[in-house]
Amino acid sequence: MQYIKNSVFLYLTPRQRSQLVSFLRSFAKKHPKMNAIELLDKFIEEENYYNDVGSAHFEFALENFSNDEFLSDIKKFFEYIFWELKQKEAQKPLIERQKALQKEARKRANDFKMSKLKPTKKQLWYYEKVAKAHNVPQKPLEGATRLDLKNWIMEIIEPKTQGGEDFDE
């Protein structure tokens, strides 16, 4: 990213360059099906339209549309954006796997923390109500932890099927 930013639009002020780069990035993401040349043509067409309407986004760009270096820089930047998007798409499975691992690690850490704490009054009350509602005998609460109660409640609410039997029959 630093290489492309430091090699294009060097003749613009830092503010102009920042605005243009930001706009071109979002413009390219809005039109992912187009290639760099089509995007360049669409960008020029839109800027000319907005200029005709009297609401130009980038007046400095209108002045530079006759400059081949400016047009070449825009094309280079669009190509870089497409390359960057391909890289992100290629890394997506890895990122999803990392997110899943982090989620599992947070769950384990939370379960460990819960296994060390005494159950709350609300949790005890809820366990008793659920057990009575489902006609399930209550387990001894002495020495039980928050994790134990959470697991017992989940066993009552979502019973596991035994032997793969379906209850739909």
C-alpha cells in the first residue's frame, strides 16, 4: 500500500491526493465487475457530468484529465485495488479459521472462569423452575458451579437424542 500511495498523484497536494485515493477506493468497490480501463472511463464520465451540473467532486481532477500521467496513475491505482481485493479474498478462509479458533478460546476461558464461581441466586432459581417444568429430578446443588448449572439447564432444555432415534415417528 505504501508503495502505490508514494508513487501516484505526486503532483497533487496531500489533501487532494488523500481525497482522491479515498474516493477511488470506494468507487472501485462499488463497481467490482468492471476492469481498470472501464472504471477510468466511468470515473471521467461521472466527473464531467457532475461538473456540467455544477457540483464537481474534484475540480483538480477535471484540470488533469488531459494529463496522461494523471490518467495512468488512476489506472494503476484501480489495478492495485483489484489486486488488494483478490489478496483479501484469498486470505478469507484463513481469517475465518482464526476467528473460529478465537471464539473457541474465548468459550473455553469463559467456561474455566464459570467453573470456579458459585452459582448466582437467579441461576439457582431458574434451574429449579426448569427442572420442575420438565419433571426432571434436581441434581444436588452442594458444591455446584455456574458451569455445572449452565450445563444442567442446557441438558434439560435441549435433551440429546439417544442412539440416533428421531422423535418425529
